[in-house]
Amino acid sequence: MRRKKPNRFGRQQEDQHRINEKIKADEVRLVGENVEMDVYPIKEALAMAKEQELDLVEISPNAKPPVVKVMDYKKFLYEQKKREKAMKAKASKVVVKEIRFGPNTDDHDYEFKKRNAEKFLKDGAKLKAFVFFKGRSIVFKDKGEILLLRLAQDLEECGKVEQMPKLEGKRMTMFLSPTKKSK
């Protein structure tokens, strides 16, 4: 079992890799720069790593014999964090914009909201269009569904329906996502 050490929040955190004396195997397959790739007893592999003032890091613990690499462990962790940060920055963040209608929304208001929805989809954001039923207006469920389906039809060149209109409590919701060419 790997030793746990406290992280900056005081919680226990497992070591990601076994290094140096924590490697349990008797024989290891040694790889790395300035070493000949071969199977060595663990003591000899540790001596080679210390000679180069580097760490012995277990890369593949399940292999027979386990694969270890001679490297600077702190530098390796630093570069790994740097790569993860770069990947996170490249990942696209999904933006969800909302447009709210009433069941009796009139044409001018509908056109204004449709233009905004079109702009959101062209900017690459997902769209959550919903009809909110206040008080007794819940009797106009069919009007709300017709309104959302009309919106989906009007926006079909710049967005596709991800979820058809669905009634949840006093809200009828529909999701649209941008088409590839509209981005």
C-alpha cells in the first residue's frame, strides 16, 4: 500500500509513483537517459540513480519485472502539472445562455428573443429556451410547446435541438446546441 501524505488542505493524498527505496521489487527493468536498458537487481539500480544524482521512479508496476526510470522526479512532476494546466486551458468551456418566454408571448417580443438566440448560437453557446407558466397559465401548456417548437424550427440553420420541450414543474424547457458551421 502506498504511503499517504497530507496535501495543502490537510487531507491525505497518495503518492502518484513509487520512488527510490519505496520500490518493493527485487529485480527491475531499468530505462532512462545515460543508462543501459536491462534487468538489474534493485540495489544496483538505486546505486546507478544515486550516482547520477537522480531518482528511480516506478513507471509500470504491473510489468514483470516492474519498469523503473532514472529521472529527476520533482522536474517530472512540475512538467506533468504544466501539461495538465495547458490541456485544461485548451478545453472548451460550455456556455449556456437562457431565453425565457411566457405562454402568451406576442410576435414582436418573440422576434426580438429569436434574434438574441440566433446570436448566442452563432457565438457557439448552448441555448436553454424555456416557457415559464405563472399561476393559472399552466392551462396553456400546448401554447408553450408550440412556441418552443416554432423557435426550434426558426433556428434550425444555426442550431439543432438537443432536448425536445419537456415540462418540469412550471417550466417547459428545450435545449439547443450550435451546429458546427455556425461557430
